[in-house]
Amino acid sequence: MSPEPNAVEQNESTPPETESAEAQTTDVEEPAKSDKNSVVNTFKVAVLLSLVCSVAVSVVAVGLRNEQEKNKELFRKQNILQAASTLLGVENVGELSNEEKAELYEDRIEAFFVDLETGETMEKVTDPKSKDEITPDKFDAKTAAKDPAYTKPIEGRDIAGLQGRRETFTVAYRVKTESGDTAGYVLPIRGYGLWSTLWGFLALADDGETIRGITYYEHAETPGLGGEVDNAKWKAQWDGKQALDDDGEVVIQVVKGQANGPTEIDGLAGATITSQGVTNMLEYWLGPRGFGPFLEAVKSAEPAVAARETLQTARRNQTTNDSPREAKDG
């Protein structure tokens, strides 16, 4: 009788074995299906993340671009204010808040275009590329200086190292007193030193010939040598120096060694080439092919007429004597 229960037990145990086999078969099939889904899902997640990141980067880039433009504009205004600080009666522009700088610029600085061919001033000009009228605040002078559409070949020797071209018009700045009268002007200047082009601003009194300040905001000269154009002590000696003589000739120069007289500036120790570069750029930009016609107009009761009358004579004189002056030994 005992075998029968065993048989029953055996029969009863068979279905579980079958179910276990089926479960095992199912278990074997499931991972394969799961692996396929995993690849698809991973791809979907990757695409989704890429889209989200692209949108996020675009949004951030637009926001940063706007912020960068604001900072660029603030930096430009700060350097103009720094060059004109003596005219403005502000000892240290850097100590002002951004809001104070913006307010000071708005109240005391007036930008305008200068035609470098005639010396005439304009509130608006026609953009050579877009053909639209533009105002000074919409004009990027640094970009224009490198664009053939806004420049012309330099006549004669390129003493400032401008790569053979200079803009036909640019933006200058009138510095106003608190009552609105003209205190002076700030002119953009640039020229090659030893390693780089130095970009800066020169402030002149309302007589158009007395220097009231200078600043360089971009260059790659050697720190401690040519880079001393940033030195506050060196820049301070420019105030009150004579840029032009009574005949409109450029007389200011950076000499080798120590300055002696109202038309000389101390040389930069160990930076003879940078020093000469500063002299050359001032000779060019204050001369008849730079702001010379405008400065002659400043000293005249009839600016546009005076500029036209002096333009041809000044350029003829410049053509006959076009070599850069050598720096003097101190």
C-alpha cells in the first residue's frame, strides 16, 4: 500500500515542477526584453536631456550677452570719465558706484561724431553698411576701426601703426561743466607699442591744446615696463601739458629719461619702444590726418569754415615732413 501515496506525492509534485520550469523560462525571456527597453529609454532620456540643456544654454547665453553688453558699455563710460576726471572735478572715478558713474556720464558727457576729413561734427551719420542713420551710442568705434567699410587707406607713413587704414569718422566726447558749458573734450586714441595696439582716451581743455588727462584701457605691453602706461603716477604728470603750439603743430612727446618742460612726459623706464609708440600715436591723432582739423575748429569762432581752410595746408605740411620724431635723451 505504501507505493501509492508515493505515486500520489509524485503526481502532486509534478505541476509545481512544470510551473517552476515555466517561471524559469519566463525569467530567462524577461531580461532580454528589459535590455531592449533599457536602450530605447536611455536614448529617449539622452535626447530629452540634450534638448533641455540646449534650451537652458540658449537662455543663459542671451541673458549673459545682454549683461556683457551692459558691462562693456559701463567700462567704456568709466574710461571716458577717468580720462576727464580733472575736467569733471572728480578725484577717483573708480570709487564711484555704477549708478553714480552712469549719472555723471549722463549729466556731464555728450558724445558726437567727428568727420576726420573735415573736422565737422555731427549728431548722426549714415552707416556705410546698413545705410541707416545711427547715433553715437549705437556706434562701436573699435569694431569700425577694423572694418574696411568704415576706414580708408592712410596717406603717407603710418607712424601710429594702424595697419595702413584709419576710420573716416569716429566718436568724440564733449565734457560739460555743471552749468552746461564746454569744459573740454575727450578724444579716442590708439597706436602700436612694442607688443600690441594701445587703445585709450586723451582729454583736452576747451582751448583744444592743453592736456587734462590720459588713460589706456586695453593693451598687451610688458607689465612693469611698457605696461606702466597704466601707472597712476605716470598718468598724473600729463595734466596741464601742452599738446599743440600756437601754429597747431603737435609738440607733446614722451622723452627718454626725465621730462623737462611743458611739452615733455617722463619716459617709461626700460620701455623705449612703447614710449615712442605713445609719442607717435599722439602725433598722428592730434595732427592733420587725425583730429587736427577738429581741434583747429575748436579754436575758431566758425568751426566748419576754419576746419576747411586749414585742412589742405596742414596736410601739405604733413606730407613734406612725415617722419616720426625721435624720443629725446633725458
